[in-house]
Amino acid sequence: MFISTAFAQAAAPAGSPAAGIESFLPLILIFVVFYFMLIRPQQKRAKQHKEMLGNLRRGDRVVTGGGILGTVSKVVSDNEVAVEIAEGVRVRVVKSTITEILTKTEPVAAKDAGKDKDAAEKPAGGEGEKPADK
């Protein structure tokens, strides 16, 4: 009396192949959104960071991952640099822990080329001199 008879439900009709794709459509859409919102920007930042570390050279002022400010005194290897954090205090730092370059120095070759260019543009008599009267 208290238990009612259970009636078996009829099996759902077999769906078309398109019904299977429709059930995966939200999952595919979520993956696409994650790719463009999370994965792609992270890959772009990693590429920029790697390029920044590749251009690191002596004299650059940097910030490490621990928040230490210093000047690169020597590029030891592909993975390490020596950073001067105070006068006469140098520490070796793994390159990947450098988060930012505050100021960059010009390459030595570019500085010399700039000086040669300036010397070529200036007149031989010097600046501010008047031509001699004849």
C-alpha cells in the first residue's frame, strides 16, 4: 500500500550525430575563451621577459624578484648576472629572477658611433667662433 509500483521509463530515442557536437559546444567555447583570456597573454608576457633578459648588459639598473634594486656589474653566464646592490657589495643573481629593467645603458659601440657623428658635424674651428676678417 505505501509502496507504489514503479513504472519503467521508456529509453530516450537515439539522437542524431549533431546532438553529440551540441553537447560539447559549451566546453569548446570555454576552452577558446580561456585561451584568448589567459593562455595567450601569459605566453606573450613570457616571450617579452625572455627578450628583456637577453638584452641585459653591464650598467643596467634592475629590480630582482625579491625587490632588490641594483646595477648589473657583470653578466656571468647565460643564467647568472652579478648585481651591485650597494657600493662594493655584489651578489650573483639568477637571470630569470630579474623582473624589470629600470634604466638601460647604451652599447659601447653606439656611444662611440654617436661621438664620431657629432665630431663630423661640428666645424673644425669650434663652436661660437666668428670667421676671421680678411
